[in-house]
Amino acid sequence: MIVRKRNHLKRMLKLNLLAAQCEISPETLSRIINNHIKPSDELAQKLADTANKLCFTEDYFKAEDFIPKHLRN
């Protein structure tokens, strides 16, 4: 995830809430947003949809935001 969007995500909501809503651990979410692991395409979409919902935004977060550039196909 790029720094600007990661910082926006951290400012706008509690990451524990996003993790809980997506049924993953806070540790896993941290590893995803810090570009250490690649989530499945389904999880990346769920994270984007849930982050947009919790931040009251439309389409700000995209599934690809949660997939590290160096790990994209």
C-alpha cells in the first residue's frame, strides 16, 4: 500500500475494526498494509470495500491498494 493511502487509512479508522470486519487478525492486516504479504484477490477486495464503507468514502480504496506492487501478477 502506498504511504499516502496507508496514512489515510490509519487516520480515518481503527485498524482493529477493519481487521475484525474482514475476519482477519490485526497482525495480518498490519502485514498486508505494510507490504509484507499478499492477500488473496477476494480478501483485497473485501478490505477495500470495508475500508471505503468505514471511512464513508466511495472507491477511494481499491483492491490493488492492498496488494504490494512487487507481488502483483
